[in-house]
Amino acid sequence: MNMPSSLPVVRLKPKANARAIRHGFPWVYDNELVTDRRTKGLSPGALAVLEDDNRQPMGIVATNSQSRIFCRMLERDTEAVIDQAWFEAKFARALAMRQRLYPTPFYRLIHAEADGLPGVVVDRFGDTAVVQPNAAWADVLLEPMVAALVAVTGITNVIKNGSGRARGLEGLEEDSGVVVGVAPDAPVPVVMNGATYMADLTGGQKTGLFFDQRPNHGFAASLCKDAKVLDVFSHVGGFSLAALAGGAAEAVAVDGSAPALKLAEAGAAAAGMTEQFSTRKGDAFDVLTALNEEGAKFEVVICDPPAFAPSKPALEKGLRAYERVARLAAPLVAEGGYLGLCSCSHAADLARFRGASLRGIGRAGRHAQLIHTGFAGPDHPLMPQLAESGYLKSLFFRL
């Protein structure tokens, strides 16, 4: 590993917002740097010292000339050495909070910038961790990072999930596989809110399970006693299995993925709830339309779609999609029943998402009380300086 003195230097342009970076903003965009030949020649993932336009050091950054985010702040102390011990300190700090919050080792251990490891996601499933290195530097330093992860947590298996949109934006290839130990040969059962979820750590979406919705599943379950529940975009049964654990009379899970619905059925079986649980495979919009034509009614309807607005250019189209979800879902809610609408699009802030949801409810001819606004659980901490870290919103209405 380079000694700090031997790290190359990258420098901010005079008009770049050095104050924001000093106050904790973790990124420097490609148009904010003096881009000489040496800067452009840095290999993706190379470490450098960031200086302001007066040549004052600001910290150690990870660079990537292939990305719009050219620099990600790793360490304010320019004397620091980014090695296994450095990673161990980060993991130990993150682990201490999760162990305080959760009685069992199933949680997001590292939430990227908010836990001091930019672009890195680590989800823990007992003695197995799934690592998403979504930034070039994390690919380059994967070996010391994984060694530190094992040393601090004592886990025996580490899987790398090198897929997804974020890696594409970094110019990184898809690259997944087992890094340490072995991959589980069956889905891993995860208990949350009294429900059992089956997480496919190698073939499922993202890392296999969405821990971020845990508190919102719990709130939804509190509405579901003796209710008939519809869970749209259900993945492995997120809201529907929580509803059954909360005493729902019956729950229907809707998803386009047959493997996800199979895992949801396995989760219902593990809880002894097979009789009360059913699934419908198909495009969510088509199924919502069909249910309306059938005159179906539910006491609780929850829609948790994928990110319709993953970026600012997709925002308007995404907001129209959220409005459409609300318009199709609202008529399915029985009088006095509850509608939960979720967004995991960081480009659609809370106000815009709430506005789109209310337009859809209004266009369906329904009136709504907003009774609860939920966010990601505390294992997905929000970095206040980085709006993107607070992406998840859940709105619960009484209609």
C-alpha cells in the first residue's frame, strides 16, 4: 500500500464547492477538478490526496476517471493508511451499532457512504455476508476489505455480488462469486417482525432480501389483524408475510418473478400459514387492472415497486408511474381500509412522491388521510449531507 506522501494529488477548480466537501459532502464530480494528463491517467480505483484550489489538503479520496463521480472521500486524515486495519475500524464501528439494535445477526452491516465506505454495501445473513462493491476502489481493495470483514465479524462465508446499475455507472464489469467459504446451498431463512423470509443469496435480487423495509413491514402488520391483504410487487413476500404474522385473515402476493413467489410460498409454509397465503404471478399493472375488473376488495393494499425514478432524467416518467400505481390500487381498498405506497427512488423526494401518490388516489375518486410516513430502518443510516442515502419512503393512508 502506498504511503500517504506517495499518493498522487487531485485538485479542485477555483469555482468548485470546497465548503460542501469540508462540511461532509462525500463526492467530487468530474467537472469540479483540474483535469491534467496525470489526473486523467489515474487508474480506476486509485487513491489520491484531494486538495482545494489553494493546495490545502482535504483528505484521501478514491478516484475513478470512468465515472461522473470522480472522487469519493474515504478519509479526512491525509496521514492515514487505507489498509486492512483501516477497514477493521470501519467494520467494528458499524457492527457495534447493529449489535445494539438487532438481537440476531441479520441486517445491513455497511450502508455505503453513511458507514464510511463509499459505494460499498454489505448485508449480513448470520455467518454469511453478501458484499456489493459498487465503486471501483472497492473492487481494487476487495482483498483487505474482505479480510477485515471476516476478522471483525467472525463470519465464515463472503459472497461478492458484482451486478447492478451502480456498477455500470462506474464503468465496472459484472463479476459475482464466492470470495471466502462457500455459498449456501439453499435459501437462508430470515426472521423479521415474526415472519420468516427465504433469502436467495446467489440468485435473488440485490443481496437476496430487502432489510430496509423492516420497520415498514412492522407498521403495516399492525394494520392487518383479521384483514384481507394485497401485497403488490411482493418480491419474496415482504409485506404479505408480515401481515400474516400480524394476524391477517388472508394475504395475496403479486410479483412478476416466479422464483420470488416460490420463496414467498416457502416463507408462508415455514410459518404454518400456507392456507391463508396465495400468489398471483404477472405484471403488477396488469394484475391491478384485472383485480379492479373482478371487483376485488381488500382491507389493506400495499404496493412496493422497484425504483421507477432511479435518476433525475427519469423523474417525471417515474412520478407518473407512482401516480398510476396509486390510481389502480386505491379502488381495491375497502371503505375505511388502508393503502401503503412505497418508493425506493432517491430522485423522487418525499414531497414529489407524496404528491404523485395523492394525485393517483384522487383520480381514483378516493379521499385519503395520511396516517404514517416510514423510512428505511436504522441499519440503513442516512448521511445528512447526501440526499441519495435516504432513498426509501413509505406512505400509509386510510381511505
